[in-house]
Amino acid sequence: MTGLFLRELTLSHFRSHRRAVLALDGRPVAIHGVNGAGKTNILEAVSLLSPGRGLRRAASDEIARRPEALGWKVTALLQSLHQLHEVATWAEPGGARQVTIDDRPAAQVALGRVARIVWLVPVMDRLWTEGADGRRRFLDRMAMSFEPGHAEAVLAYEKAMRERNRLLKDGATDRHWYHALEAQMAAAGATIQANRAFTVERLTAAQAAAETSFPTAELAVLHAEGADAGPEGEEALVEAYETGRVRDLAAGRTLAGPHRADLAASYAAKGVAARDASTGEQKALLVSLVLANARALAADFGAPPILLLDEVAAHLDAGRRAALYDEVCALGAQAFMTGTGPELFAELGERAQHLRVTESHGASACEWEET
């Protein structure tokens, strides 16, 4: 069997799990249990098999099980197309997160080259109504799924911008001090802009080509202060940073560039901005984008990504819930989905593995259930 899926997942001292070993067969995994049992912790562990800080954006020391504080580890057997990889990530107390692929030390970005992992978590339900930061992260995660090197461009941009902002706060005016940093920001920023634009194009095409029960979202990347135009490309960014220095000095921070971008979305069939749609419509738009991301990746990577859908049934009626499961299975994606009760996954039947998570005396336990 080929494709992209986990064959085995092991958690050691990870959040509420002292030890959990899950044998997986590539089907979706329906995880149910009461709130606080440790369901989302399993999804978080899988998310750390990709670059970045995972679906909770937690620091390494926050993940280790208490009160032992022995550090934590996640290991997996990953089927990636025609290759089988042993992937591990862990952190010792007070130490940085480590990664190995096939027992060799690796940078986090290398995880994105052997696997693609996309997630939808409840905090994203407020994506369209809150600040632009979350929408940028959402778009950047999708960009990273298409181009793992996007993460390096974001890190390079943010590092150079922090240094420039420090100069601005200190009131430095010598232009020679700024040139090198602004050149770095412009080069990385242009890459970020190109990757985001490509991602929007791929999502738009994937939505248009699909017959689905979920609404199509019209997408656009906006710039600072909601403008539909801004400095695009390396030369334009260099000029914007140079001409904007006086204003930036007064503000003590950089006021133009891809760090000020926003992702705008609308419910295409109704012509309604996502922020003005109903709660159920906003959730459906998010699901639509995640499914579009999966379809596009299946074409680009050769297999659909691993999907992490936490409390996915929230705000979806029974019809759309069944439609989601049908689309996940049609894609052939290994989707880890959580919910409070097994009835939420009844429509999946034998198409999925069903896992019950319980909690007793501060520790989680996992048990497979027959369908």
C-alpha cells in the first residue's frame, strides 16, 4: 500500500499520555471521548511531525507530562509514497526540540519534505472575525504544505525585521545600518508573497474543479490597512522600506511588508464576506479550504496530506458531517478526527478505525473499538 499515512504512532510522556502505541492502517481515525480525556493531544503529537510548533503552538516545555517533567517524545512509522520512514521528535527538559528521520538528525523543514500535514482546530472557528495574525498563519501553513521552504523564508524575514525594528526603536538614523537588513527582508518577503499567491491560486483552482457539499470561498491577499495593493516583489519592498523609514522611526516598527498582509474570504454563492457569514457558514468555508488544500496536494505531492480535524463536527449539521466523511474517504486521506461521542462518526462505519480515549488518575488511555 502506498500513499501518505502513519503506520504506527508512539507517544511517550506527551501531555496526558504516559505511553500510547497506535497501530494504524491508513484509514481515517475517529477518536472519541469526553472533554479532557486527551483526544486533541494525539492530534498535537501528529502535528509535530511537521515543521513548526504544532497545532497548539506550544513551547517544548509545555508539552512534557506533569508532574514527571522527564521530557517528551513522539515517534512514527511514516509511509511516504513508496518509502517508509522512521520519524522522531522530542525535547529534553529545558532543551530545544530535536528531529530525526531514519535515525539521522534533521532540520524541522525536512519533515515537510517527507510528509504533508494540514489541520483544522476549534480556535480557527474565529478565524474570519478576529485579527489578521491568525489568517496569516493559516495561509502560511497552507503555503508551507505546498512549499516546505516557505517556513525558512518566514523565519528569515522575521529575524531581519526584528533587527530592523530594534534599530527603529533605538532611533538609529544611519541608512547604512538599514540597507543589509532591508535587502534580507525584501528577498525573503518576495518569496513569501510569491508562495502565498501560488497557494491562493491552487486553492481557488481546487475548489472550482470539485463537486462538493461545501461552499466555495473567494480568496484574496490584502495588504496593510486593508488596501488591495501594496509593495510587491523584491525591488518594490526595498523601496518601501527605504521611503518608509521616517514613518517607521516614528512608530518604532516596520509598517509595510508581508507581515501586514491579510487573507480575505467571501462566501462565493452568496457574495457575503466570511466575517459576516453565519457561524455554520464560516465553519463550512474553513472545511472547504482544508479539503481544497488536500485535493491540490494530492495532485502535487502524489498523495493527499494527513488531516487533523479536531472537534470537526462542531457547527456542522448531520448532512454536511456525512458529506465531509465521504470526501475524506474519497480522497483516500488518513484523517485524525475527534469528537465527544461515537455517534458523531457513525456514518464512517468500517471505513475508519475507531479509537476511544479515556482519562483516569491524570493519565490517558487508548482503546480500539470494533465497528
